[in-house]
Amino acid sequence: EAGVAQSPRYKIIEKRQSVAFWCNPISGHATLYWYQQILGQGPKLLIQFQNNGVVDDSQLPKDRFSAERLKGVDSTLKIQPAKLEDSAVYLCASSSYNRDLNYGYTFGSGTRLTVV
Amino acid sequence: KNQVEQSPQSLIILEGKNCTLQCNYTVSPFSNLRWYKQDTGRGPVSLTIMTFSENTKSNGRYTATLDADTKQSSLHITASQLSDSASYICVVSRNTGKLIFGQGTTLQVKP
């Protein structure tokens, strides 16, 4: 079974520039998550999609971050303009939609963003 | 407040030794508790998942325990290997499906 695919793996940009990350979840997983993981900390949920609808974006800095999942499959996360404090690993995860134990919750390898 | 606290923050052990990582949580309502291993530069990989009724679960040299009464969990690593060097993250799932992450314990195994 293919895992969660993310690209790019690394990105270095200057502050005030824009950047976009892409995620392709496991086939059939209706739920998709974007996390921000700052070095030395646990992942922080930015946004959760159920199919193409947003379930939770309460911690998404909406003045500069945006995300979409137009067809309910792959998703993009954009930062515009980037700040130094956005330097982090951005993780995408997907799961099957049920409340049982076997969520199938799987993370991608992440995109490491460095803002200079 | 829903929180997951892990200890120690970091740990250094010699290859072949055992170690135990701790996780305390105040998450409610509880659904399940997961331990993840995260290698540097990689996404977290699931080691174990335990529900309320499970006290212990093993995955090779990794054994997780859960005490739902005291809201504590531990991850025991037996006969550590250099490849065990990673961050270990305790994650508690609410019955809404939302995951609450701990800060992680960074383990370094030295030869």
C-alpha cells in the first residue's frame, strides 16, 4: 500500500516570499490533516479536512496560511508571506473516516521549510 | 485542559541496554493511546495503539503499557539498538478523533 506522499522534501525561502506544499493521501482516506512541527516540539494541527470540507482550522494562521482540498483527494498548503518563525517541518497525514481504533492514521515524511 | 506530558525530555543509553519512556495524560474523553517513533527528518511511524481496555501491547522490542485509571503509559525498549535513536511521541486520541500530541522524548543510543 502506498503511503502518504508529500513534496517537496525540503524548501528554503526568504522571508516575505510565498511557498506551497503538496500532499497526496492514502487512497480511500477521506480525512486529511496538515501539521506544523517546530524543532523539539510535537506536531501541531493546522487544519483537518473531511473529503473536501474543512473540519477544524482553529489553529491555522489565516492571515498568511491557506489550504485547499478541492477534489477531496490531494491537498496544498500555502504560506504567503512567510516569516522566520514559520521554519518547521510540515507534516501531512490521512486516515479513514470512522471512530474505531483502526483509523489507519498515517503520516507522510514531511516538508522541511527553512525561512531565512 | 487536554494535555499529554512526556518524560524524560531526552535520554542517552548504551547499545544493548533497556529503557523506559513515560507518558501522562489528562485527555478526556479518551479513545486510544498511541506511541510513535520519529526518525530525524521523517514523519512519525506508529509503534503501538491501545484502547481503554488494553494494559499492554508489544511490537518486537517495544512494549507499551497503559493504566487508564492513573492515566499513565510507558514505552519500554528492550536490548536497544543504534537504530532506536529517534524521538518517541505519545499521542492520545479523543473519541472525537482528535489527536493530542506529547512533546516527545529524544532517545540517543550510543555504541
